[in-house]
Amino acid sequence: MALLGSYQIGGRIIQIALQAAASRVWQVCFGGGFNGAGGVGSGNGNGVTPSFIVPKQLTLEWFQTAAQTATFETSLDLFRVGATVTMDNNGVTFENNVGRMIPGPVPSALVGWSGAGNVAAGMTGGTYTNPQPIDSLGNLLFLALPAAATNMVSKTMVIADGLRNIQLLAGEALILRNRVVYGAAGTSSCYFSFVWEEWA
């Protein structure tokens, strides 16, 4: 096997008032109808289609940004979705300026999230069949906005250490979903950092 490229990307997931239960707010897909340049197909910037991608690390920092209408517990839940995923750009922020940790082409995998254009339903496009739960990050969101020092939860959800590597084959994805519907006023932000490799 040959390493085609190693990549890192970060961004801000925005969850808004009435954010729907089970709404998809982040995703990475390999060969789901887009490539890293936003075009159809799953080849990388050199026209090479990887055999698989390896998610190495997904780190989240999540905090409340406006008071909720009631205090409640929720979570951001990570799922693996088997083939065949099809992606859609409805309600999705795509960032093509991906950091390349070693010299390499534009990646094949596409990372999307609910950014400034988010709607309460989250990322509604595409087909994601039978998602399997992997991990969760829980949070307690409050009626009164808590002090900044106590208002953040964080977790590294994906850790590839040679023993627990996840491989995504063509048409497979990881997705992050909000578990409980938000109130009519509350909002939150979740900053993420995602690292992955592509292999042929």
C-alpha cells in the first residue's frame, strides 16, 4: 500500500435555535458523489482514486453561546455509515483549502459541516443508510448562560493508534448528529479538528 496524502482541516459547527433532534451537523465521506474539489467522482487532485481513507483524529470543543428555554442534556453522536452514501450540498459548508501534512494532491475525501448557513434541520441532503454508533460527546445546556470557564466540553473521538484504525471504503462516511432538539432561543458552537490519511 502507498500513502497518497495526509490531511488536516478545522472549522466551526454552528447549532441554532430549534436545532432538530438527529440533525446531521458534520460529515466526512469517501466517494459519495463529490471529491475534494467539489466535483463529481472520488479521485484526488491527481486523478487517483484511493483504496481507502483512514480517519486519524477528530477532536471537538463544544460550548453554549445563548441561553436555552430550559436546561436539558444532549450530545453530539458520531456514526459510521456503510456504503452506499450519496452526498448533497444542502445546508453544508465545504472547505477546499485543506491543510496537507505531507506534500500531496487535493484529497479525495470531502469534509462538510453546518456553518454560518445552518438551518434547524441541519444537513438534510444525501442518503445515509443504517448508521452505526461509534462515540458520543455529552453536554448540559442551560436556561441561563453559564460562565465561560464552565461552559466547554471537549473530546477526541477518533484515535487511530494502529490497533483501532477505522478504514472508510468507497461510499462510506462518518457523520456527527445532534441528539436532542434545541429550544426556541438557545445556540451553541463546536470547533473541530479532523486529521485523515488516504491510501492506494
